[in-house]
Amino acid sequence: MTSPTPSTVSSSPVSIRAGPGTRWGAAPDRLNRHLRELGIDPASDDWIDNAIPAVLALTGRISGVVVTPAHVERPVLGAALFR
């Protein structure tokens, strides 16, 4: 697989619009088995309309930590540190 072109992937991490077939790195096919088990064709460049459930399921498979939509929807704790 070739590296993505600028039209495929933006330099901003929040505006990446690439299908499951757009992968790169040292082991771009490492997650293919997990993608297939989730019903996603790793060779497809089709856009997934609501990828959040698939991303949460893939995250759970990779990390062993089950992340549910409730985890994402709850309030985020944070702090502002001033010097």
C-alpha cells in the first residue's frame, strides 16, 4: 500500500477523512483480522458514516479495555494549572 496523498489525509488530526483501506506505517495490515471480525473490509476505501462504534470496538480489541459510548458521553474531569 502506498502512503496517503494530501487529498486523502489532512495534516490536522481532526480532519482525517480516509476509509479503512487507507493505512500506512510499519505494520499497516496488523489490524485486518480485527476489522474483518467487526464487519469492515480492510481493502475498502468506503467511508464509514458513523465510525464511533467501530472505533470503540477496535480500541477494546487492541487495548483489552472495553470503552462504551457512556464513557465518552460522561463529563470530562480537568484542571487549569497556573504558574
